[in-house]
Amino acid sequence: MRLKILSLLIILAFVSACGNAPKKVAEEKKPPKYEQSWESLAQHNEEPDWFQDAKLGIYFHWGIYSVPAFGNEWYPRWMHFEDKKEYKHHLEKYGHPSEFGYHDFVPMFKAEKFNAKEWADLFKKAGARFAGPVAEHHDGFSMWDSEVTPWDAMDKGPKRDITGELEEAIKENGMKFITTFHHARNNLYQNDEGKWTGHFNGIIKDSMQTILDDKENAIMYGYMPREEFNEMWFNKLKEVIDNYQPDIIWFDSWLDEIPEAYRQKFCAYYLNEAEKLGKEVVIVRKQDDLPLDFSVDDLEKSRKNKLAEKSWMTDETVSTGSWCFTDNLKIKPTADVLHVLIDIVSKNGVLLLNISPMADGTIPDDQKNVLTTMGEWLSKYGEAIYETRPWYTFGEGPTKEPEGHFSNHREFLKVKYSAKDVRYTTNGNTVYATILGWPGNSAKVVLESFSKENWINAKEIKKVSLLGCEEEIKYSLSDNGLSVTTPEKAVDEMAVVFKVELK
């Protein structure tokens, strides 16, 4: 009897397993949503609501190049060019590059004072909605625990999973996680014309060939055949996606040096993995190397001078010079950084703000002060920034941004806003008019964008108030615009926000 029962149970188990098998096979054979083609990738929504709502993110140029702290983050390249100040500095302080190469800085990058939680808390306090590291710059050193390359932060230098620690701390603070990649230019190879190219092409000299002859060194300097490098480029991205699930992946220039097939392969892999996790992710590119129907455009140290229909991004830094820490780094006034954010948001943009930590993991006080002071402003008046959308116009005033992008970044650096400049945002039936400075006590301000001529689809105004001020604001609407009067005492010196509620 027991034998019969056992036999029956075995048969039932077999039938049940067979009954489930087709469903399991069907699930396994379900094709991915995104194929490796621009047409398929165009299905992706490149600007999800959370990204449009976020407005401000923080990242940081921090790595091996932070050790010499001289020139800028391109030190690993320029130290090999005899006509550059970096070469002369290197020669005097460390010796000839053939005797002390860039890879010799790696053990000196210890990050002994780095505290991911303190960093994440600071970014949150600054008002950032997303944050994360330069995961790899042009220099071939990965800031995560990598199996793809021996040149990574877990195996060398700090011997810590920097990216992993940051991911955990940033996400615990309720922020989205961004990783940025600059490694497309790392490959050191001869092109079809026989010319050496890549970030480290200056190292190709007889006196330094021994550095590249070392197989491990060759990996860091990107000294390998193109196909091998392209595979490594993709595998590094795949590793970060698999291990850290970034919400934004951002690319520096020269992504066009990566073959189109590999770019498509990356995009399809990233978007399909996000689809599995039920995540909305964002891909940001800096030049015309990914189609904008599924990626976000980035303008380095520059911005649009008109309202854009689609979301875009500016990557800007708190300093006037290098992106990484240097001994003579000059930090911008907080008002200048804040005004850039306000201007960007009014034109449908998002700001990715860079800071420059020291090699040991210290964020200098002058940079901290910019972040915390801006965060204090956003904590009071952030409703004019976060979750907003553009109005029919971005603003008014005498200050105009120049044309062009990074090629004209020095002209952008000269732009200074004043209390005569106004930027607008909206949220529902509310229009926010942000004035970039204090217009004066008991001063009459005319917001010309509310004029009969300009405001075509005009609505009745229900109420006008000044954020951060309990006094009733006097206002009147005429053909010339909306006239408002400031209170007797200054509310804020950097920027003030008039809240105009419409019926």
C-alpha cells in the first residue's frame, strides 16, 4: 500500500512539474524590451518625472589625479608633454615620468579620511536629489570593486569599494544614484594613419616604453588593441550596472570613439536591466554620440539661453578652474552657483554640480560652505525649484547668456546676474518669479512677462506673496505687467521668490 501511495505521489509530482514547464520556458524565452538598435532604444522615456523634478545633483572629480593636486584632472596626460607646466612640476617634484609614472601615484591615494555617510549627509543638506562619483576618469582607474581591471579602488590605493559605500549612503538618504564615465578616451593605440591617440598618447616615447611593456601597467594606460579595449569599456559599465544599479549613467565627451555597436549594446543592456528591476533610469551624453530620443543632452560649463522643450543638463563645478582639487583652487561665491541653478531650471534644465575633494577624502570647508549655504536657500524657497516646470517664458532682464557650449565656457564664466534679472517656474496654477538678488527695501518691481502684450493666455491672479515673508505684498496688474512692492527689510540677498497664485 505504501509503495502504491509513493508511486502515485511521484507521478503527481512529475505531472505537476511537466504542467509548469511550458510556462517557465515561455518566461525564459520572453525577448527583452530593448534591442541593440537606435529604433528600439527610442522606446525609452529619457526624461522620467523623477528626473524632471530633481533639478540638482552632485558629483565629484576624485581619484588618483587628486594626489599631485596640480594643474587639473588632466595631470596624467600633461605630465608627459615637455611643453606643459605639469611636466615641469612632475620633473621637479617626482622625477622623470619614466622613473615615476602616473601609476606610481596609486599607492599614495589612500582616502584615509573618506566617510561615505558624511558625504551623503552633506549632499542631502545641500539640496541634491541625486549624487554619485566619477566612476572612472580618462586615467584608467576604476573607483569600484572591479574584476574587469586590476586598477580599481578595492585592490589598490584605498582598498575600499568607494562606489559601493557611496551607493549605500546616498540611497539611504533618499537620493538617486549617479555614476559618470570618462573612460572612452583611455585607449592608447595607433589609428589607421599610424598616429598614436588616446588620453595617454604622450607616453609613447623610447624612455617610457618599459612602463607600457608591463602587462598590468598596459591595462591602466589603455595600451591594447581596439577590440580588446571596446570589450573592457563595455564590461566596466556592465559591472557597475550589475553591482550598483545606478539611476543615472552619464558620459563625458569622446563617446563617439566607441563603435556604434558597443554604444547600442550598453544602452540596451542598461535599459533592459532597469526594466527587470522596474526602475526608470536616465542616460546622459555630452555630444552628438547618442540619439536624443532616448538620452539627455549635457552642456559642459555652459547652458541654454532660451527655453527648451526637452529636459537637458549642465555639468558645472564650484570652482573657476580645475574639476579636481588643486592647491590653488578658487571657489565661486554661493550666489553665483545658485543663480546658475535657477537659470537652468527656468529653461527646463537640471544642474549636475561638481565638487573637488582632497586625496585623503576631505571636502574643503570653502566648498562645504557653498553647498550648505545653497542648501539653506533651497530649504526655504525650494518650492520654486523642485517639482516645477517651465512657464511660457524662462524670464526677463538685461543679463544674457552667450551662444555655444563648452567652447565658449570662459564667456559663460563672466556672466553675473543681478536683481534686475527674473527667472520663472510653475507648478499647477502657481507661477514663481525668482529675482536674482535683492531689489531693495520697499522697492517697486514690474514683472513684464505678465504684461498684456506678452502674457497671451492670461489668467486672473488670486494672490501674490513673497516666500519667507509673512507681510502682505502689495501688487497690481496692468497692461505693462505685474507690479509688486518688496517689504521694508531684505528677505534674502542672493535671490527672492514671488509666488503668484492664479485662479
